[in-house]
Amino acid sequence: MSPTGTWSYPTAIRFGAGRLKELPDACAAAGIKKPLLVTDRGLAPLDITTRALDILEGAGLGRAMFAEVDPNPNEKNLAAGIEAYKAGGHDGVIAFGGGSGLDLGKMVAFMCGQTRPVWDFEDIGDWWTRADASAIAPNICVPTTAGTGSEVGRASVITNSETHVKKIIFHPKVLPSVVIADPELTVGMPKAITAGTGLDAFAHCVEAFSSPHYHPMSQGIALEGMRLVIENLPRAYATPDDLEARAHMMSAAAMGATAFQKGLGAIHALSHPVGAVFNTHHGTTNAVCMPAVLDLNEPKIRDRFDRAAPYLGIEGGYDGFRAFVQEFNDGFGIPRQLRDLGVTAGRVDDMVAMALEDPSCGGNPVTLDADNVRALYEAVI
């Protein structure tokens, strides 16, 4: 059985194997006649990217590509992308790739007509209203990993190259007009990326489920997203061409990003500074941080995981879930300490300050302060 469907929550999603061929139709639906495909350097020469460009060229939509995107995209990448967009006379963006390509592509579409710096649109209060909504170009997202869920998000994470702080840039019109979620595009992922991105989706679901904010729809989506990751990530990791498992992981990624409208928490508050300072893989960093954060939050989340564990196929309630998380990480070769990813303790003071400023703090069940954030870093480094 190959899962397939056409969904409109939270945006139009064309889901299923082989649906990359619908890229021209998606452009037409979004009103794009001259797209710029934005991806990262690693994906640029690969067959899946060439295939996408061939499909566009065959439909008379050109084959323009911008690929100067770093693993943690920054304002310099953004400026170069906007320059390429304007020089080519483009009228929309196809964001193609994992989180970096998707986030940068969405920002090129968002910023191409703005006159203020990108930092003026950080996800703080109503700062998004500063943008000229009429100048925002349409974007289409085509994920090639199953983790970030940026394809269904209204924001992007951009790193300030001078301060090394990750900023969340938000506007409702950053949400893609159309998503093409084709699991065939994820088959070639290396095992480490399959694991890291899949555990990123898991972290999104775990944190959304743990968040104290009220959002029953997101709560249900987060629970089912966890189940899909638990059942399918080991399959996708062990058998890379298992399209059914890959499809369910793409669903889980989109579900995690939809669910975290309810909030994220300390996992992401810790991970964002680590990624910005040490350029670690985001999903892998999340996975390393998760056990310690579960320990911190245990008094607030024990009851809900006692209820969730049986649905997830885990015995022992919260305690069983906590033990499962460590075993799950170990099964994918995820290190238990951030030092194994090249992180050192020398920047802990800076990272504590950065973590406390991260918007993810607001969704953590236990209020975060300098003392418990420092203790978390000491536990995971």
C-alpha cells in the first residue's frame, strides 16, 4: 500500500510517490510563470534536482536555480538569493530541499519586495505587520527530507552571521501556496540524515504534545505524529527504498510542524544556539537534548505521557517513554553527548543567554531560567 492524498490543511499538499511531475501544475495554481528554484549546494548536482529542473524546462518554465545556501542559512545567503531572483526577473520561488533550502527559499519570496531588513520581521509580537504583504511573491515547497516540516510553516529560521543567533522570521504569507510531498525524493538520503531529520520530526511532535498551551487539534496531530515516527523511522533507516515508510515519515514531518503551532520548548531553545555557534545538524542536536529535557519537564508531563504511552505501543507510561527515547536514539547511532558533535563548554554562558531569548522557551512546561538552562547544557555537553 502506498499512502496518497490531496490535502488542504494547513495548505494545499500534493502527497504521494511520483507527484514531482505535477510541479508545472503547482506553478500554475500559484500564479508562477518564471520560477527560481532555491536549494542547497549539496542537492544542486543531484539527480532529483536535475529531474525537477527538467520538468520545469519541459513545461516552458525555464531551469533557473540558486544554490548558494549554507546548512544554517544566513542573511548573506538571503541577499544573494534576492539578487539572483531580481536579476532573473522571476515571479515566484520553488523551495527545494531540506530545512535550509526550504527556509531560505521561503525568505527569498518573502523579502524580494521588502524595503526593511529581514530582522525587522522577527517573530515578536506583531512585527510581521511591518511587511508589505502585497510585495510577497508566491512560493512552492518541495521537501526532500522528512524532518523539518518547513514546507507547511509560516516562518523560516535565519542565522545572523555576525551574532551567530538564529532568528525566526514570520509572516502568514510565507506559508507555501502549494506543497509537493513526494517520498521518492527522500529515498537517496544517507542513513545519518534519515535518522537526524526523522528525529527532528519526533522532537517537534514531543514538544508540541508537551506544551502547556491549549490547542487540541495540534495535540492530536502531535500524538499521531509520534506514532508514525516510532513505527516508520526504523524501517526507513534499515531499508532506504521502503516507500511506504518514507511516505509516513513525510507525513510525520508535516504533522510535527503543524503541531508546533501549540509551542515548542527547551529542546529547541537549547538546540538553536548550539546549531548557530557550532553548526551542528539541527535534528541530531534535538535528539541529543531530548532525554535531559524530558527529565526536567517530568513533573509537568508525566500524566499526559502515562496516557499516551499505550497508544504509542510503549509499556510503563512516562517512565517507559523516557527509557524508549534513549533506546530509540541509540538505535540510530545518535551520540549521548553534544561533545561528540564538536560542541565544547567554552560558549555555555553565551548559549544560555541565547537560549533564554529563543521564542521556543515560551512553550516549555517548566519555566526556563538561567539556572535550569545551564544545568541542561551541562547535562548534554
